[in-house]
Amino acid sequence: MRFRSGLLAMTLFLPATVGPAQAQSGDPTRPVRTVAGPAQAGDPHLWLEELDSPRAMGWVRTHNAASTGVLEGDPRYATLFGEALTIADAADRIPGINFIAGAVYNFWTDAEHPRGIWRTTTLDDYQSPEPHWKTLVDVDALGKAEGRSWVFGGAYCFKPEGRRCMISLSDGGEDANEMREFDIERGRFVEGGFYLPRAKQWMVWEDVDHLLVTRPWTEGDTTSSGYPYDVRRLARGAALDSAVEVYRGVKATDLNVGPQLFYDTGNRVSLIRRGLDFFRSEFHVITSQGVRRLALPQKSSVVDLVSGRLIVRLRESWTANGRTFDEGAIVHLELAEVRADPEHLKPSLVWAPGPTEAFVGLTSSRDTLVLATMDNVRGRAWIYRAAPAGSWTHSAVDLPDNMSISLGSSDDRSDASQLYVSSFLTPSTLLLLDGATGKTGPIKTLPGKFDAAALTVDQHEAVSPDGTKIPYFIVHRKDMKLDGSTPTWMYAYGGFESSMTPGYRATLGKLWLERGGAFVLANIRGGGEFGPRWHQAGLGTKRQLVYDDFTAVARDLIDRKITSPRRLGIEGGSNGGLLMGVQFTQHPELWNAVVISVPLLDMIRISRIAAGASWIGEYGDVNADPAVMAFWQKASPYQNLRAGTAYPEPFIFTTTKDDRVGPQHARKFAARLEEMKLPYFYFENTEGGHGTGADHRQQARATALIAIYMHKKLMD
């Protein structure tokens, strides 16, 4: 894919690595210590919002010790941890690659390199059983030399030449990072090269001697969501404070502002994306006459450039130049026309979804556009090539049915692209797709990590209270008894148009399915499984529909006698952690285990914690809309815990370094349970960012803690 966005992914989907403008200690990126506000001035647990105060961290250490003492003391824990770590560190994993200037690059972690190495080889060598990798950056060695807990955040390279890259490094996995210029040919950081100190920041290469950068240029120079809004051009050799402003957003109202770069063979264009909220944006093109706004609908995104055509994804219908395009469609704009008249655009259709279809992703090689879609949550892939008069030719890629399809990197010097295919029971295979011929061939296949011979997969539908049919998958033993006795682990997300698809989950298979458990993946509203409409059905004050969908799937499982409340456990992370909190408070009678990971739980104070103000577009604004406030007063998990209720004993997981959602939600929820003398397990990893850990050992520990909790609650 030739597009490099200046905006880091902000999805609230685990695993990822997934506040007020005034900063602390002279550092505009340090997490803010929140203070009491009028919405909840009497909150007795407000002090737990102090991110790393001695009192708050003392509470964390005490509660970590109590929970890990029980969970890690279980005689099965060591085995589960060992199996999870073995899978994570396995040498036969598929090394995912990126194409840069005809070579391939991979970031690899294992037992010898827990924080990882960034390395390179040729495509031909990569396809051999034992590639000969050349290490470029050893993150463990770098962290040891500098006394830092570095986590690799990616390499952002100047293309198509591919010689210089900006390497992103974060402390413990947080979203904030620092960036350093690296010379690939010489295999070292560039002395006196580009350097961006620690911040929540994004950049693109305008050319080899200029970066477009958005960051907090001065203390407190952020939006109310805690993100930068000022894009400047930084010249090679120039001091950071000499960068020239290119575009400045509106501080009070913007979510964020960031640069984007697109290129194809012969074309290169820089854009500015002004995020109005999580889903609405304005796009501006940088021209020789200055920055000019593109007349795109606000719920759209520019995603690629192919054969001189700018590719746009629509999340709302759009009428332009006498034509109407439905939400969910992919359209293109001729780049020459965009530059000539960005206010009067002439879009043409690339792809439009059918009733059960949804967009998954796209990438582009030298001359082709590869589009991944799904139909009723089953993967499809297509090759598109530009044709005369603004049209396209396209053909389907011949792939197995009932599989998940995801896209890897593509080569801008050929028509080669990567596709990953997998299912719940089929290990991932990496295919090399030739866009010129449409043929695919396997490059790497992951060996099976658990015994799937006795397992099968079904897809059912539950009916939500409003009559909507909600599909879900269940992975189970072929000889499963329909007597309600099957230990069942149910997962969903339900937000931000993120789709849950039936991919291979090695640790789940080894730690749970092999031992007789069943797994359920629910495709509830709020996600993107059926396009923008599926997501938008549950926005803001309509969100109870999402929660009702999840409950409907659970009841369908019970009605089918697959499981019972005694044997049913649920898990979700981030936005899914909010889903778990709501299910915990609204329907405690349906579950015997609830895993609440890196969650949002205090929806009344959400805008005052970490980057919570970012998600007004998803959840509504409790501070400005009385209807939103009224809804969340009834639904917010933290506010709706009730003493004397027979809740199941939950497992609450978070990380101190989560500067996206913040650990404060989880801490306060646990403290309120404790105040009510209700039992719970709590674990807060001190690293890991918005995810489960900063390296495989930390991630395996979190996986094993959750797995042993599920075993104790559902299998014992």
C-alpha cells in the first residue's frame, strides 16, 4: 500500500500495541492528573484518577498482589503461561513483511529479542524455508544502552526511494513516541538527522529533506482530546522551533489534525486531515497556491492513490456532479481534477456493497488496487485495474470460502500484494498475489498450534428485541452435548465500525478449545460487519441496541442448551470492556465470569480521563447534550453498580501506560466493588500501553491470568 498516514490508528480494538489541554511538568504529552468536576464532585474514588501518584500506585500494587496470588497460585497456571509464551515466541510464526524499495522488512520478537529486531531481506530469500535476515535495529540492545523501556512503534520510510526512515519508539508501549531518522543503506541512525522528541505526534515525508509534522509545538498546544492540531513543515537541519506552519486546526473543537501522503508511479500528493470527531473529517490538499479544502462529505476518508486516481471510502451517501453514491461505497477522483478544482469534485464508482457485504480494506501495488470485502462475515478479495473514461476492470481472487481475508503489504515496483487467509480452525496462510494475472501462491503457512480434529464451527443467528437478526459463530467440540453444560467463552466488541471475523486464535485454541471449552464470536451492531449502517445503528443514545444484541446472543446460546449461566463467561477489551461493564451491571444473572479489559467504565467523566474526549462521535457528549447525559446515567457501568446485587466475580485488567483510555476507569470500578464488599480480581500491568503487554512475556502473563480465571469460573 503506497499510502502513509500521519495519523496513528485510533481504533479501540485489542490487542493494540488500544484529557485536558493543560499538561504537567513542562511536558505537553504527559498524562494529565484529572481533577473533580461538577459532573461527579462527590466521587469518593476520584483520587484513583491520579495516574501515578504514590497513593494510587500503592493501591495498584496491593490489589495486583492479592489477585495474582490467587490466580498464579492455581496449579494449572504455570502450564497455561508456558503454552501461551511458547506460542508467542515460536520460531515458526509467519513473519509479516512490508515492501520498501523492492526489499522486504519485518519486525520480529522472540525469547532472545523480547522487544524485537527490525530486519530486512529480499523477497526471493523471504520465500525460502530459512531466510537470511539482516538486522537493522535491535530494540532490546538500544533500550539497554539508553536505559529505556523502548517499544518499537514502526518505521515510516521515504518512498519510493526507501533509503531514509523515521523510527518510532515509545516508552513502555504508550501512544506517545519519539522519532529518529535512520539510514537503511548504512544501517544506523543519522547523526544530526531528523529527530522528534516524545509527544503524541504524526509525520509524513513531503520529500527527502522535508517532513510534515503535527505535534504539540508548545506546552498545552493540543485539542480538548489531548491531540495536536498544528501541521508544520520541518526542513532538514533546521531547529524544531523553526518549523513553518502549513495548517492550523480549531483548538476548541477539533479532535486532531494530521498530514497524509499518497503516491503512485509518477504522482505524489500531500493532504491535511482535520478530524472534527472520530468519524467526521475535513480534507485539504496542499498545492503551490496553498492549502485548499476538498469538497468531500465529512464521513469519508481518503485511502489510496492508484494510476492518478485518489481513492475515497464513503461512510455516508454522497451526491456530487449529478450522481449519488451510497454509504459504504468506494469511489475515485482524478488527481489532476482535484488539484485544479478541489471545491467541485467529480467522483466515479469503484465498488458498492450489496445488502450483506462490507468493506474490509484495500491496498495497491504498482498498477492494481486490491480490495478485501466480506459477505455475511465471509472474506472475499478483488483486483481492480484502471480503465479508460474513468472506469475500472475487476476480477475476483480465487480463494477458499468461509475464510477471513486480510491484506498485507504490497510492492510499488511490481504488481505483487500479500493476502492472509485463515479461519477459526485453519492456521493462517500468507499468499502472494500477482495483480497482473490474478494468481495466488502460498509463501508461508503457520503450523497448527492446537488439535482441531475434534472441533467444528457453526454460524447461528439470534434475534434482538427490535427484531434484528444478529449473527454469531460458535467453535465447539463435534460431540458437544446440548444440555447446557459446555463451558463457553463469548467475545464481542460492538463499536467504532470494527469488524469481528473468524480468524485463527492459537492461544485460545490451545488454552481453551483443546480442553473442552467452546468459543463464541458475536457480530453485534456497532461493528462494521455489514457496513456503516451496522455501526451507526448503535451510536450515542441508541447504544442500548448494541447491548441488547449481545444479551440476545447469550440467551440464544442458553435457549439452544449449548451452555447455561453457570458455564457462560464473557470477555471484551476497550470499547468491548465498556460492553462487558454494561452486561455485568444490566444482566448479572446471565454470566459466571466477566473479563473487563482496558475498559471505559465511567461514562460521565469520560472526557476528563486520558483521551476520552476523542470519542464523542461514538458515545455522544454528556457535557453538552442532556439526552446523552440521561442515557449514560442509566447505562454507565461505574454509576450503576448497586450494593446487594448478586454479581459474578469479575476479572478487571488494565495497564498503567494506557494513555488512550487510561487505567482510571478500571481502578475506580474495582474500588467501588470493594466499597460494596463485592469480590473481584484486578490486575494492572505497569507497561503495555492500550494492550496486554510490552513484550511476549507480559502478554503471555495477561493471557494466562485471563485463561486461568475462565477455567476456575467455568470449568471447575
